[in-house]
Amino acid sequence: MSGAWAYFDTSALVKRYIREPGSQKLRALLRRYRVLSSAVMPVEAVSAFSRRHAGGDLTARDFQAIIAQLEKDRAHWDLVEVTSEVLSRAEDLVRRTPLRTLDAIHVASVLTIQRAAGLRYAFVTADVVQRDAATGLSLDLVWLE
């Protein structure tokens, strides 16, 4: 893993734990970049895994293994706090774009951390609406689908 950071939204990181289109590309990116994401991402990911488990797509054993791996991985991530600045920016984004709440928080988080750090980060997503918003905001997009 490099010392470089990239911002990964939940739709991207879920591919770390469940094989689906884009998983191979995501794994290559995880070898190249350190993970930066929103503090809401682990909750959003567990919710996605819980829905798949409840729907029968994941066995209880697989679900528990994914949750255990997520907890291990989390120790290596840098999670952006959901501050009043992030929320204000997210609110502005939902007014101007079709982003939904959590997607807007992700985009607002990367915009806020870029401004604070004076750096640009790759924005990794597999979500079409986030992709379009990121493109419109001139983020350094990495598309996984």
C-alpha cells in the first residue's frame, strides 16, 4: 500500500467484501491507496451487508466474516467527521444535484477534506449519481463500473 490517500465511498468499499462488478479494480486501488472516507461509511456498509444477509444473499457465516474483516480494516482507515461544515455543504449539494443524503455527505466530505488539506484526492465510487455529481464538481473521479 502506498502512502497516497484516495476517498472511497461506501458503494466502492462494499466491493472489498462482496464479489461483484468492479471488485477486482477496487482491490487494485486498495493496494495503491490508503482509505479516506466519511464516518458514516461503516454504518452504511453494515446496513448494506445486513440487508443482503436478511434477503438471503449472505449466509450467517459469511455475514459474520465480513463484519469481522470490516472491523479489522477500519483500524487502517481515516474517517472524516460529519461536522457542521460537511452537513452544510451536503445540504447545498442536495439542493443543486440529485444526490441523496448519504451520497451528499460523502461528496461533501471529500470536498471539505480537500479544502482543509489543500490537496486533491481521487474520489472512488460505483454509484452513478455520485459519479455524475463528482464529474460536475470536477473531482478526480475513479469509476468502478
